[in-house]
Amino acid sequence: MIKRFYAPLLLVVVVMLTASCSTKMGALSPELFTTTPQVLEAVGGQVPVTINGNFPAKYFPKKAIVEVTPRLAWNGGEAKGQPATFQGEKVEDNYQSIAYATGGRFTMKTSYEYVPAMAKSELYLDFKARVGNKEIAIPSVKIADGVIATSELVNQTLATANPELGADAFQRIIKEAQQANIMFLIQQANIRAGELKNLKDFNAQVKEVAEAPNKKISNIEISAYASPDGGVGLNTKLAENRESNTDKALTNELKRAKMTEVMVDSKYTAQDWEGFKELVSKSNIQDKDVILRVLSMYQDPERREAEIKNLSSVYKTLAEEILPQLRRSRLTLNYEIIGKSDEEISRLAASNPSELNVEELLYAATLTNDDARKASIYTQATRQFPNDFRAFNNLGLLAYQQGDKAGAENRFEQAARIAPNAPEVNMNLGLIALAKGNENQAKTYLGKASGTENLNETMGNLYILEGQYDRAVNSFGDAKTNSAALAQILAKDYNKARTTLDNVTAKDAYTDYLKAILGARTNNAQAVISNLRAAVQKDASLAKTAADDIEFAKFATNSDFQNIVR
């Protein structure tokens, strides 16, 4: 009897044990999973994570299929990542196979679109398992806490970025010049009666400038020349005499006009090869390219002259049309036009702006630190000069600096309708696009902003938003701004970030907050507390931000920290 029933009973026991081993899948330990990064971090508006996991030996049934879904959960919401599916070694499918006897490792990657509430969150792995037709419950396992959201501070540091000014072109002193020529006959240096009239007309211009209340004469230059034919010795004497005679005649005219205080500087050029070259290049003379080639080939004046005279077919034309124009004394009156003083411009901008031109009116806005006064001046400029984009652009700049992004965008768009290709306008519209989170549109605008002063700063902010921290650091260069310091912190260049923050010109609450983050990353508790306290004093909303900020996780039990964020 015992022998008869032993074998069937043993078979039942084996089957039961095998069935038990093949369906039991209990809770998995968090130690079986790691994440890279260890603490999740927002990068370029995303929270990427690589998960490495391990199914232990004798855990995964041979006929099991398990779907693993990474889930990031926070108070009031959650986001599910890309799932991965695994199969036991007896399942005929195309998923990664996990051996029952040895277990198996796996890697999965996913990414979540960042939302601010993720700062205080938990990463779980959810399991959906079945063996054959039977569903198996596997408890979710938490594998990470929180998301570092420091890169998202770019949305705050962008608020203090510098829009591009539509600069004025005002010059208080404008240098001007008027010229006249005294022409001479070949191999002569005397001033003919007809040329004396040119000298008198020139002297009348000098007198007019001297008597103008807003003009000041610098000097008069006399440059006497001889044409490059006739030999160096002859031409040197000829040019020298032409200079001397012109100087004497001009001095006499100045004496008659009682303008002896005007400085006269004289010089002569024996052979005017440069003038010759210029006239030939502008002419339609046959074989002019040959003549110019001779000038480039030979530097010796006598060799030049000989080679050109050998060009008998064109030399007659040169002698008749070109050389006579080089026998001259050139008179140049150099003077300055002196514009209105700062005091006069400011007064007129307030009392009678219609007396100012557009450059003076735009310049007037730079003479005050009162934003309301600046806005008033720019508004007046839009009325007087509605086809000049700069006043509209600069009203947008003021709105942006005051935190009115919608108003700024409206003004920048007005400027763009007038000057759609103006680099300043495109730079500012690019800045607005960044502030709105539209990076592709920002790139389009910034591609048309070449040469603007603040382009590198704006590009640096764009690179932060894209998670390209090293490029952002390079783009900011030596700029001392919150954005530059943020890029350096994200690139882990903490020494440079410290120097930048210490030298930020317009320090605000976020300057202090970044200093506190820098203190946390370098394990400097004193820097964390002192700077965080300063930040919250300037902006009370940063207390809650800091309380949820995983950058300060290791200081959560610090009593001073608790008092600040309470």
C-alpha cells in the first residue's frame, strides 16, 4: 500500500512546489535600483533619468511577463515615463529575457516634462506582472526623492536680462571740411587771376564759418602738388613754389578779412603718383589696366614715368586729361560744428521738444535716470518721428525692465513694423520669446540680431534653457549677471560663479538665492543661512521656494534654516 501510493504523492508535491516557485513574485528592495543622476535634475525643461535595475536570482518566473513603468509623483499630480517590458526565459516574445536561476540586470531611460511641483516629488517603479493568465501583484518601489530645479531659475534671471537700446547717434562735435583747388599751368607756380577768384571764394567760406556761433575753425591745410611728369628735381622745386605762393596769397586774404588767428599748415608733394593712380582708375582711358599695372610693378618714379611715356597710344590722352588735374594746390578748411549742451537739450526736451532733432531727443533720454521722464521723452519722439523705430524700441526696453513683458512685446512689435531687420529689435523680440519659453522662435529672431551688444548674454540664457551649460558659460564670457552665475553653477564652475555673484552690479533677491545654492553645493552652511536670509528679506516668496528646494535638503533640520523658511 505505501509503495503503491508513494510515487503519485511525490509527483503532486513536486508539481505544487514548482507551481509555487513559478508564480510567487514579492516586493522588490529599493537597493536593487539606482538612478543616474542620483538626484533627478531639470535640464532644458526636462527631467531625464536613467534607471539601472536588477531582478534577483530565483525571482523571475520562467513564464512571467513584467511591465515596469517609472512614475514621478508629487502632491496633486504625477507623470508616467516610458515603460519597459521583460519576459521569463520560457516566454516566446521579443522582450528582454530574465533567467529564473540567475536573475538579470536591465537599464531603462525616460524623461519628464518639468513642472515646478516636481521639486518636491518621489520617483517610483510600478509593476504590472502576469504568469500565464494569472496577474501577479508586485508593490511599487520608491527609488529616488525630488528634482533639483536650479536650471529653472533662468526664468527669474531672464527678468533682469538686458534688452537692446536703440541708441542715438548724437554728436556734440561734428568734424567737417570744405575744399577748393588752385590750378596751375604746366611747369608754372604763379597764381593766375582766374584762380585768385577761387581763393577769394574759399576765403568767404572761411569767414562764414568763423562767424557762425556753433562752428569753430581747426585749421586750413595747403597741399601743393606737381604732376609726375618732368623729373623729380624739377617737380620738387615746382611743388615747393606752388605751396609758397599759395600760402602767401591765402595769408594776404586772411589779413584783409582780419582772420589772422586762423592756423595755416602747408606741405607739398613733388610727384603726385597717388592722385595720378586715382584719376586713371576712375577714367575710361584705353589701356588703363596696363598703366595701373606699371604703377604696381615699378616704385622708382623715373622708371614709372619712362614706362608710361612708352605707351605712346595713351600718353597723349594722359597729358591732356589726367596730368593737368594734378598741377594744383588743394585748400582744406577743417572745422567743428558744436552741438547743443546737455543742459540745453534737457531744457528743450522738457519745454519745447520740437526744436530738437531725433538724435538730440533720443540723447535727451540718456541724460536722466528717471524712467518716467525717459518714457515721456521717448513717447514724444514717437510723435515727432513716427518712422524711426528706436523710440518705440526703447519704450519696450523700459517696459521689460519694469516687468511688463506684454507691454514690452507690444512696443517691440511696433518697432519691428517700422524696421523689421533692425538687429536691436530682433534681439529684443528674441528675449521676449525666451521669456515666453518659445526657444525656436527666439533662435529665429536672434539669428537676425548680429552685432548687438547684448546678444551674447541672450544667447547664454538660451543655452541654459537648452541645458547646454558649458556653451552658456562661454557665451556669457566675463558678464557679471545672475544669469552668468547660474550658468557657472550649473556647469559646476563654483569659483567663477562666486566671483561673478560678488560683482553683480544690480544685486537682487535672486543674487542672494544663487549665493545660497552655491553655499549648499560647497557645503558652506554659513553661506547658505546668511544669503538665504538676505534673499527672503528682499522677496518673501523665496521662503517657500527654499523649503521645497532639494538643493537645501541636507540643511532641512538646521534650526536657522527652518526659521528662515517657516
